[in-house]
Amino acid sequence: ITADLTTSSGQSLFWQWVQAEQCFGVFAAPPCGTCSLARNIPIHVPGSKRRSGPPPLRSSSYPDGLPTLTGSQKARVGAANTLYAFLTEIALYCVEHGKVICIENPRSSLYWLTSFAQPLTKLLKFTAHQACAYGGQRPKWTALLHNHDGFFNICRTCPGQSKQHIHKPWGYDMDKQQFSTKEEAAYPVDLAYAIACVFAEVAVSKGWLPPAVQ
């Protein structure tokens, strides 16, 4: 089910889900596009002298949004902030009611510096890992902010490049007309499995009996 969590109707629907007795945890991966430090990297297109690529929308000094933003850029940051504020409410609710909460974002994301994340970074725990250690194509660093020790096991790092472990380059793919970060948005299967296993362990601790074979 798709719900727009920047709208009151979407948030109301989500509250119904998270407050249900059957819900014992939440995994959240808020969009990090406006918080990406990759926006600070100039992209030079062959044959052009102009800097291209998406402009920065936030900074370490203004993690909630640059004061110079206008128009669609300001609206995009505003929508992201609405979602971040809602996620903070959800996370605090989960902590108060004994539910698991885990929030994912790139380790370098400016999201962690926003005023919305500050109440959570002081309350929860961090774990970091690299995607290539779980089958990803690049050594992308990702952080998990959580309240369950099971996530501490998701901390594998790059084993080092070799004939068996080769990284794809970062940057802009002229053939595909897209940034390499887009290819790294999806979780490697082994990472998704590791995250699911933590939630399965929690479910078992609460009385769930998994199928014997699986």
C-alpha cells in the first residue's frame, strides 16, 4: 500500500498501522535526495565547460535547508522536512511503547544533522556497514539508527578489492544518463535478508512460531 506521509491522510493511515497491536516494529528509509553530499560534487559533462548536476539544498551549517532556497527547491526540502518531523514522532512513539525502530540513511547524509533527527540521535544507537560487503557493487557506507541490539550485527565492511571483489566507479553514467548513486538505492539481497532476520528474531521473542522448515 502506498501512502504519502507528507499528507494528513497518509499520516493518519500510518498511525493506524503503527498503533495496531500486531505491529511490533518499524523500518524507515526516508528519502535522502535533499540531504545528499553528492550534490556538492561538480559533474563535468564532456564537451561542456559548465558545472552540471543537482545543486546543494542543505549544508552542515543549514541542515534543515539553505536560507536561499526558492520555488520548487524550497518546496522539495519542505516536503522532506515534513516527512522527517513525522518520522521523529513515529520513532519516539515506538521507543515509548516498546516497539522496534530502525532508520536507514547514508552515513554521510545531512539528515543526521537536521533538527528533526537530533532527538533520535541522542536516544538511539548507530550501526554502520558497507553495501559491497553484502553483495553491492560499490563500497557505499550506510548507517542504521535503532533501538535493538540485533542491528549491531549488520556491520560488515568492504573486504578489499580483489579479482573476486571489484567495485564499480562512482559518478555520472553517460550511457545510462543517471548518477551511480541511483544504482545503489536498492538493498543488496543479503542486506535485506540480514535486516529481515533481526525483525524475525524480535517476532520469535514475542511468541511467533516460524515454519519449522524455514
